[in-house]
Amino acid sequence: MAQAPLRRAAGTNGKIATPKAPEDEATKCSYGALINCSDFLLSTVSMTVTDLTEKALAPLGLRLRHYRMLVLLYLEGPQGQSSLAASLQVDRTTVVALVDFLEHMKLAKRERCEDRRANIIALTEKGEAIALEALARARAMEAEIFSPLEPDERDALRSLMTKLIVSPGPLSRALNET
């Protein structure tokens, strides 16, 4: 759906008027003109999804950053710290802190590889079990969060977000700077 252009409305002392969001009871909100700003919508969804997912993971002693590494290791198997940093789009120092946490929780372990200067990070049995539980919790939260959307709308949203991240442009450049 195309977004209506911003325009200066007559009698508003030069203030910009934006199209109003539908005002039936199901869609009424108090965000006013911000509802038409993509940056506001994306950041609001992002912050809210992060908060709700972290609440779902909290009983497992995990934050979202730990969950992401745990699931990456579960789905893709043992990896080097550099590979984890690239996949998670974080610096090596952050990876060390995440691995330290997972190791402390007995969810992951460092293993020496042929290059004695590097470590391979692997999940423990406990880590695999917690990864499965965390995935189930996160998927249940995701299903609840996106329940107002039809399955094809969820697929379209995921596809559009992926396109923004992987296509040449400011988002992919910013992500590749880490």
C-alpha cells in the first residue's frame, strides 16, 4: 500500500498534515502523526518484540543476545568465534562475553581446533536442551505477536525485512560495518 505524501494543510500555520490511521476500535492508537513514520513503526515493533521475547526467555536465564548465539550453534553446529561474530553481526569482544556467559551456564564449551590460536564453540547437552526450549518459547511469542497478521502477510513482512537487510543500501552497509 502506497503511503500518502506529507502535505501542508490549510489553516494549520504551516504544520505538516498526514493521513490519519483508521479510527475504529481495533486500530485506534494514540501515536497521532507518528503512525505514518516508518522509522517510528519499525523501532516500536523492534523494541516491543525484543522486550516480549526477553520476557519469554527470562525463565531460562537468557537474554536475546544469548538466545541468538545458542540457536545459531544449535542449528548450524560448532563454529569458530570469528564465524559467530560475522553471523551475529557483533564484534569479537562481544562474542567472547557471550561465550563466557554460555560457558558459565554450562550451555556451551570452547574446544581447541587445529589452529591453536582459535577456539571452536560447541553446545553441551544441557545447551542443546535449553536451545530447544528457548526456540519453543521464542516461536510461541512470535506466533502471539504476529497473530493479527495472516500467514501470507507474515511471509511478506519477513520477505520485505530480509530485502532491506540484504539488498545494497544503507542497512546492508551499516550491518557490514560491524
